[in-house]
Amino acid sequence: MRWKGRRGSQNVEDRRGMSTGKVAVGGGIATIIIALIVTFMGGDPGEILQQMQVGQEQTSGPFTASAQEEEMAQFVSVVLADTEEVWAKTFREMGQTYRAPKLVLFRDQVQSACGFASAASGPFYCGADEKIYIDLSFCEVLEKRFGAHGDFAVAYVISHEVGHHVQKLLGILEEVHNQRQRMNQRDANEMTVKLELQADFMAGFWAHHADKMFNILETGDFEEALRAAGAVGDDAIQLKTQGRIVPDDFTHGTSEQRMAWYRKGFTTGDLNQGDTFKRGAV
């Protein structure tokens, strides 16, 4: 992605020098499994985080980042700035005003309005405070554990989480939450899958328009994003973590579905094509 020398966002909150005074109940490997299966790469994990939450106090401490991590911090800031430009324009065309989310950089653990989270939770969007949270060490996990190489794989992650923020602004998150309250677990999971696939579509939509506006794409960038989307499909993650696939437990969609909806957003650039809730769409 062509990003160096370009504007970074003013909506980045750097908490990497902050630490919490207590550890969360339910951490360790249990947290990692929950994170991979339930909240990995998507959505508002408030229900999970609240179950793990204990009283937290964040304090400042010494902090040193590697040159590589600082470059990644600059990169995600530029990506966030590009999402602000694309979605502000899109909302204007809809006769609405876009309210940009904050991006919180943290290390190891963080307190959000949705509860306490560790780095094992992966990147997530908290609708209660309209902030996206990411520990930049996740970028290395994405590459080494899931084989998703390249900077545009990270851009996919950020734009997917911004997609959830857009869903909140459009009232979609609230509507899905209300409907899920009246459903059995299987149907609720299916509704969550549709929510996640729409966020994938929105990530592709963003890439389409960001490239038109800023000529950001380099050779292979689209493929990097597709590989990242495929790597975090429910079926792929279940095979890695439990050795078998259980479709009724899907909450984000299969690798094929995630790639297909990202591709659709990228190729059409038409927000009206992203209704994953329409009968027969998924």
C-alpha cells in the first residue's frame, strides 16, 4: 500500500505506555480460545469481555517501541485517515454526517467501555465508546500464525473494524442486537455471521474508494486482503483450534464467504450491494 508521507489520523489514542493494575479473570489459554472462536477479527465482544471483567486501574509506565512497531503505528494511522475520508464522503452522499471512531493502540491488556480485554482478544470494536482497539503485536500473529502477509492484510483488519462502526452509525448493530435477544443460539449465530460478512463487504468497499481517491493500491494488495479474510474464516479457525468444523458455532462466516463478500465490496464499490441480511444473500 502506498502510504508513506501521507496524512495520519488525529483520532489515534496511544495507550501503549499504560498498564492495568489487575489481570482479568479467565485469562490465559481460555481467553485465547474464546478470542479466536468468538471475537477474532470482528464485532463488539462486549458480552464476552464483561464476563471476564474485574476492576481495573490504568497507570502510566515506561514504554519503548521498536522501529518496526512505530512504523506500523504510523501505517494504521494513515489507514484510519483514509477510512475517515472515504466514509465522510459516502455519508455526505447519503445526506448524513460521518462521526469517525477513535483507534486505541495498547499493549498486552486494555480497559474499554465494553470491558477488559487482553491482546489475545484480537482487534475489536466497542460500540459503547465508539473505539477500535488493537495491540500491534497482532500484526505479527496475523502473518506468522495465519499466513496473512503484507501491509494490506492489516489494512483489511482496520477497515473491517471501521465497518462495524459504520454499522453502528446506521443503526444496524442495535437492530441486530435486538433481534438476537429473541433468537435461539443457532439463529443468533447466523445473524452475527451476516453482521460480520457485511463488515467484510464494507472493508472491500473502502479499499475500492480509497484507491480511486488516493491511488493507494500496489500490486498484490488486493490478494493480501483476500488471504487475510480467508485465514480468519470460522472453518479455518476451528480446524486450527479444535481439529474439526462445527457450522452451528460459526459467528463470522467461512473463509469462502469472507473472501466473497470482501471481493464484492471491492469490485462493486456500491454500498447498496452489501445487504447481507436480505433473504438468500448468505
